[in-house]
Amino acid sequence: MTVRVADEAGKVFADPTAYADEQRLHAAMRHLRANAPVSWVDAEGYNPFWAITKHADIMAIERDNATFTNSPRPVLTTAEGDAQHAAMAISTLIHMDDPQHRKIRAIGADWFRPKAMRALKVRVDELAKSFVDQMADRGGECDFVQEVAVNFPLYVIMSLLGIPESDFPRMLTYTQELFGNDDAELQRGVTMEERGLALFDMFTYFNDITAARRAQPTEDLASAIANARIDGEPLSDIDT
């Protein structure tokens, strides 16, 4: 792994507009792979970070989870976003490292084995047909991103969890507010407190789901999570 200290092209990863310009994005990555495959990036509004662009280096990092940890900064967000995540003490699978990551991941492992996936395929096919029918009803023209691409994968995940279909639009809104909080069209608000409301609403919603599944388990992933035990103890409300 060849380390180069800094390269201006690395700032492309901290520029949201770059992801809408594939030619510019890929040109920057080609340059980095050839000249600075391990580059230190110091972009305005972001805490500095390393940009790794060669496949072999990325795979080496992925396989060495003792040296390269998920915590405390598993995703690239603004400096303000880093502070918000730290203040909220968010702890999802992508924030965890072994051994906790392995224990939590094992809770849902059976739901992603071939037998479970074959059972889920029935629901996936049903959803796919529904979206194809909706596109046909629109006369051959639609906004594929907004009407299909953002909905279909989320609906599959919600079906796996056992979330009522009537709540799917609400889950889409929460998801867009959480992960698109830099987008003026999607964000809940502009202050950290306003943006945090989306996380709080999602947390409250799934707390209610957890309570319901503990009181009356059903055949879905949400029940498996709600009733799981780690080292003999149930998951906390934050972990569920």
C-alpha cells in the first residue's frame, strides 16, 4: 500500500455535486489510483479523512478489522454531522467492531440464509410486479428514481422486518430525512436539533414495534431482534 500525504482530487468525495457528474467523479478516482491511492483529504466543512481508491488496498483494509475499525467514524459526514452522531451515541451494525459486531450480526443471520431468501422471494416478486404495473399505468413514462428506485428496496427490507405496508411511506420519509439531511428537499430542518427529530421519530416507532413483538412475537426479523439475547441479556432499546 503506497501512501501519499495529500492530493486535491480527494476532495471530490466530500462534494455532493460530484456524485451527479460521473465523468468528473471517475476522472478524479482514476487520478487518485494512479498518483495518490492512499491520500489524506482535508476538505472544508469536514474532519480530515483518508481516501483509499485501489481495490487491493480496500480489500486488505476490509480483511484487517483489528487495525481498521468501524468506530468511531464509520461514514463520511460533515464535521457537524460527526458531532451530531457522537452526541446521539448512535450504535448500528456499521458502528460496531468485533466481538459485539459478530454477536449482533448473528441475530439476523438465519433470515439471510438460502431457505429464508427463497421464502422472501415470493414477496419480492409481488412487490416487483406491483411497481411494474404502476409504471405501465402511467402510460410509459415515470420518474423511475422517485417512484421505483427509492421505494422497491426499502419495501423489501420493511417486508422482511414485518412492518405494516401502511407504514412504508412513513419509513421512506424517515429514511430520506436521516440520510439526505444535506438535501434541502429532504431534510427535516437546518439545525442539529431539527434534524435529530427524524432520528427520534424513527427510534420511537421501532421502540413501539419492539414492545409489540416482545408481547406477541410474529414470524419476522423484527421479532427475532426484539427477543434476542446477547450474553444472556436482552438488547437495550437503543440496540433494537
